[in-house]
Amino acid sequence: MMKAQIIDLGIDRVKSARIVIQASTQQIFAVIDNPYMHAEIDGSGMVKGKIKGPLVLVLGSKFGVGMKRFGFPYRTLNKVVEYKKDELIAWNNFSPSRWRYQLKADGKYSTEVTASYDGRVPLFFHWYASREFKWAPEALAKTLDRLKEIAEQS
């Protein structure tokens, strides 16, 4: 099985990983735009607990996620800020940084998926985004590996 690769998109303050999944964009997007699946695909180990929100995300959707970091539970409220069905979805929480998934068909049943943490934020949020840069690339790659497992079984 091909694993996700950490990649450099050449965009300052954006960390990314990419994988090719043997499934259609529709099959893959159905996993990503369902917030109740996020704990199953999360490669950071931080998505825990209760999810609250719609079954399918669209532009403007809000969803709450139970998280755990450094042993401390907390909740985030996320909002979908970029959306194009079966191609693109991104959300943020209290910070303007974004978690983004881009899907590109590579044949009828093959899709290139790029997951990114976009830390291009106003100066006030640089401290927050800079901390995320340390662990986000590896977590994104692990998330894509899990997404691949789920999508290729559906």
C-alpha cells in the first residue's frame, strides 16, 4: 500500500501531505464532509469525544468536535470556509488558520488527495500557527493513510 507523502507546495506557512486513493472523488468526499467520520480518519490522535453538527458539511456549516491534547479534553467549534462539492473543503476554528482537503480525479476510480494546514494568518495568530507546523505534516499524512483505508473499502 502506498503511504501518504509529506510535500512542499512552495507556499510559505502551508504544510501538506498527499496520497493517491483508489476510489472516486465522490466516495472520498463522502468521508471527509461527514464530521462524524473525522475521529476515524484523524491521524493526530486529538479528535476524541462527541461530534455535534450536520451529517454532511457545506459552505458555512458549523460543527463541534471533542478534542484532547496533552491529556486535556476540550471542544472546538469549526466552520466550513471553503467548499466545492467532491473537490475542496476547508474549515477553521477560533484561529483563521485552515485545515483543507483538495481532491483531484486521476482516472475514473483514482483520486489524488492533498491535505493541508494553512497557517497564513494575521500576525496576532502566528504563535498559534507556528506551534501547529511542528506536528501537522505528520498528522496530515497519517490522516490520509486512514482515509485511504476507509475509502478503498467502501
